[in-house]
Amino acid sequence: MRFEARTKLPMEMGTFDVSIFTNSQGLDVVAVHHGTLDQQKDLPVRVHSSCFTSEVLGSQKCDCKQQLDYALNYVFQQNGIVLYLLQEGRGIGLANKIRAYGLQEQGYDTIEANTKLGLPVDARTYEDVKGVLDYFSVKSIKLMTNNPDKIEQLTGLGIDVTGRIPVPATPTCSSIDYLDTKQKLMGHMIKTRSLYETQEKISHTSSQISQRPFVHVNFAITKQSKLADTKGQCLSISCDKDWQRVHGLRETYDAIAVGANTWINDSPKLTSRAECLGRKPTSQPHRVIFGGHHTLQIKDDTQPRETFVVGADVAGISGCHAIYSANHSLMAPLKALKRAGVASLLVEGGPTLIKSFLEQNTVDKLTVFVACHHIPDAVQALTQLVETLPEDEISAEKFGKGTLLSVNLTDSQHLTEQLDVAI
């Protein structure tokens, strides 16, 4: 890889540095970057293959220009690199791409068209990426991609991919079939078909959130999508680093919530603890126990905080605030908690309570620790558990002895249906 030239270039989204390299085949490799790159860890990087048809002609058959624009905007806001590789049509070239388009007009999908032409489904290579990252002395990257194969290939080249930044996909009537093929047959981590269905959009409106606490659901699962054993008992999955993260979360939320089974079987302290944080906690969350129809024993708490019990049989429980709820609907008790001063709520378990919050669409943020270092497998483990979760909005980073996934459901661009949770 040979460096050729660099300049500052004012662009639609801001002023970027543009560096040009020449690879071993004599082809240009373009790096559009913003901010400090030298010795950076977890640097946001987009590896983007050229798409003349969408980026120059404005074709609606793919989402390439959408992804490029998203990546440039992300890099301008957060710093990072967009690497632009001259690999038109997933590496088959412009002429063959147009030939394949002709076959797609006859009803073939993108894979069938390439195969009929005697061409590989994906002929791209990524050696140039390592050359550019080495030139800039980048230590590790978070890759902006929905393509698990790209993560595999870069990792195989010795690039330390520590996380995945999702790239939202918004299909058009012309691109929906192509994106559907990428999802179903090529394994891309996107959600497509439901975006174009005529279902009523479910969204977290500002008025809804103003009536209830901000809700953050956090839990841990295995690579096999399990968070509990056959008896419903939560498994011990998190590593020390994740426990430190969880206890850090606890001190930032007004209250922490668990269900009746967790309270009865585990007797949780629901505190932020110094032995996990490595320091003295700055605050302790209030306790919220969703008791349902269970009769609960509430022991005196040594912490200067409040305890709220939600359920049908809450009369006569001393030392706590009773919130009556005759059914499993969450909105009414959440409103009561908000009126009592709980503006933010961390929900940790057990499985039944987590399922209720997700299925009733009362979750603003979801974080899940997966006991698996392989990012595509970790994402798959979560989407097998929460099947309708939009994959192209799941952020991922290697974390301790696993992978930490996060989704901001409040900001979801295309959550069009209730979450289907297989807990």
C-alpha cells in the first residue's frame, strides 16, 4: 500500500481529510477521515465498496448510498474513517453488475443472477483495509456494517475488530427484495420486510415517556440464548467486568426492578456494591418488586431508600409503598412510580418480568451481555430470543469474557411491531 496524497475537502456533511493510496494492483484506495487516527483504539470504521449506480446515478435498487451517507455523518460526528474501495457490484465490476441487473428484471434475485453469469456472489477482498489501518497506526476498530462476513474477513487479516456499529437500512419499493435477499440468504444483520408492511407503527412518543419512567432493561444470556435454567432460575452468566458495569448502572438509576420469582428465590440486595465497582458507590437505587399475585416478605432495608411493591396482594405489607395492580399491564404501575418520583428504572429480571416489559413495548434501552466473543453469534443469540428486534440497530462490542449488545428502542427507526420474546 503506497500513500499518494492528502487534502482537506469541504463536503455536504462537513470538512473531512481525504487520503489517497495505491494498492498492489495500481488501484486507488480512498480514506475519508475525521479526527485523530494515530494509535486509536475502537476507532469507528466503515469499509465501503463503490456503487456507481446509487452514488452517482441515484439508483433505488440498493441501500449503498444510504449506508455511505450514514457512515460519513457518523464519522464526522464521532471521528473515524470511511474506506472507499473500488469494488463495484460486490467485486464483479460495473458491466457484470448491469448484466446481473438485467437478469433481476427477469425475476432472478441477486444471488441467482450472479450464479447464472458464472460469477461469485461476493468477490470482494479486504487486504487494502489492513494496509491503510497500519499506515495510520490504528490499534483496533469498531466496524460499521450489517455484514457478518465482513467482520470475519477483517478479523482473519489480523485486524482487531472490537465491536460492530449497525447501519440502519430503510428499504424502498425498489430495494425491498434485494435487502430481503441479503438478510435471508446472505446473513446480513438487517430487518427489512416488516418495514414495508401496513402495520400500525408502534413508537415511544414523548407523551408516553413523560408519563412513565425511562426504562432500561439489562440482562445476560448464553450463546444458546438462555438466561434461565429449566426451572426458571437465572443462570450465572456475567463476568467480573460485566458485573462492574451492572453495578455502575445501578447507581445511575432512580430504582431497580425485579419480579416476584427473583425476589422469592434469590433474595437480591438490589444495591450497587463496592466489591463489584472497585470503589464506594455514589448512590443506591430504590427497590421495585413486581409481585403479581404472590405474597411477598419484605425485610427491613439497611439502605436509606424507598421500596415499592407492585401487585394484587400488597395490602398490609409494612415498610414499603404499595402500588395496586390487578393484572399484568405495566403502564399503570409505571405511571404510579413516575408520580412517586421514579424518573428512571433499571429492570434486571427475572425472565418473566423482562418478557413483559419487552412485549408491552415499555422499554427505552436494552443492553444484553452475551457469553460469546464472536459478534455475529452474539447478535444471533439475542435475535433468536427477541425475534422481531431490528438487527440493524443492535450495537455490539467485545466486553470482558463476552460481547455487550445495546439497542436504543426509543430512537428505533423502524420498530413496526410488538417484540416477540422467546423467554
